[in-house]
Amino acid sequence: MGRHRPISAPTVLLVMSLLVVALIGGCGSSTSTAADRSDPALASEESTTSSSSMTPPTAPSTSSDAVPATESPTAAPTPTIAPHLPRPLSPGLAGKVIVIDAGHDGGNASHPAEINQLVDAGNGVTKACDTTGTGSFDGYPEYAFTLSVAQQLAGTLRAAGAQVVMVREDSSGWGPCITERARIGNEAHADLAISIHGDGNDTPGARGFHVLVPVATAQNATMVPAAQRFGTLLRDSFPATGMPVSNYLGTNGIMARGDLGGLNLSTVPKVFIECGNMHNGDDLALMRSAAFQQNAADAIAAAMGSYFG
């Protein structure tokens, strides 16, 4: 075997230096790789955050913000107004005395002292003489609607041979009081009387017509059965106008009322009709139209014809 040559000190120092450099270089490379390489969990979170901030969710939104700014809101459908189709009237109307009471009056609002005076309501209590009535939110008043229907009803009944008594002929006055409205029918010995109104109910979705019939008091007891019969005939006749039966008051379009002086004080058969809800957009669209007003008059006349046979 040959002898080993001794390693000089300078050579040892050189080798050791190279080893130290190699080790330092390896540590530096390892640190750099850790910085460039993401932890799988962190990488997933970053990816999700980035994606959700740039890509809108695919699920539909129920908020109004989901509607593009360029789209217009969908307009509510306009209710269908039935064309005016005159109804054949019973010959039984000829010679009958009919009192038509158009609700409220145009001067009521300017006569608060007069219409707020207390009068007998026929049920043991007193009530205001009259009220201003209701109307649409944009100013179409109940008293104008009721007079229009009343005038057209009067024309239809007169053409059928009836004798018509109007509680009011225009909208220039105030009242009359509920006591006077009942007295007019009583003194005319009316065969039938009707008070025409429009409602003003703010319950969401409340719409439709309803008929108000009396309950027996000391003064009206003898006429109540006849009034209730006419009320049923009117309820059955009125849907042909296109106005639905009330969904918020009454039962099947009929409501008995014991607090209305116009019914309590009447000795002749009398009912009220709320032709629709003027605070409901669909009802109001009908009530504003001339065709509906004529159809309402015809429906009332047809019910009267059926009543007299």
C-alpha cells in the first residue's frame, strides 16, 4: 500500500470555505422557494376572494338593484271596462216612485258648521248631519261620481216609465242632512230608494262593491225585508259592470248596517251601494270611466226591474 500524502493547512481551509458557501446557498434557495410557493389553504382563500370580487354571483337577486338601470318598471295592467250594453227593463217599473240619493254634495267641505251639526240617526244616538265623503288621492270627489251615476240612473228609469225623485240635482249645495234624505223618500211614499256612494278604504288590496242593507229599528222595521230582498238582487246584478264583489267588507257583497241614519229613518225600502273603492287604483280606473258609470246605472235599474217583476 502506498503512503497518504499529508493535506496541507491551506487546502483544508479552502475545502471548508467551499462547504460553508454551499450550505449558505442551500438555505437561501430554500427560503426563496417557500416565499414563491403558497400554502394550499391560503391559496384557496386568495383565489375565492379574488374571484368573488370580480365575478358577480350566479344566483338571482331579489333586490331592486338586480334590475338594470335601462329597464322600465312594468306598468300595472289597466282593468277591463265592460262596454255599455243597455239591459232590457221590466215593464214593472212603469208608474213606480223611485228615490235616488246621490251621496254627499259639492259644498259640504265649505260648510263645516252645517254638516257637523248633530241630528237623529234613528238608533238612539246622534250623528253628524252629513260628511264631505271620500275621493281619489288625485282629487276626483265621491260627490261627483255619485251624481253622475244618479243622473244616468234617473234617465234610464224615466225612460222605463218610473217617476223619479232626486235628492239632489247638482253639486252646488251642502247636505242635505241624513234626516232630510230619509224624509224625502218617506214623504214621496217611494216604492224603492237607493243611496249611491263610493268607498275610501286604505287597506292594501281592498277593492270591489258592496251593498248596505238595513237592520230593524222602531221606525224602519216594516221595510227591512223588502230592502234586504232588493239588496240581494242588486248584489247579483252589479258584477256585470266589471266591478268585483268586495273582498274587504260584507259577506258575498252584502253588509247589514244599523248605524246609518239614512236607513234607520227610512220607512220605505232603501239600500246603500258602495260602487267601488276610490282608494284602489283598479276600482278608481273603472269608476272614472263614463262607460262604467252608465253600466252601474243600468245594473241598479235592472235590479229594480227584477224587484218589481
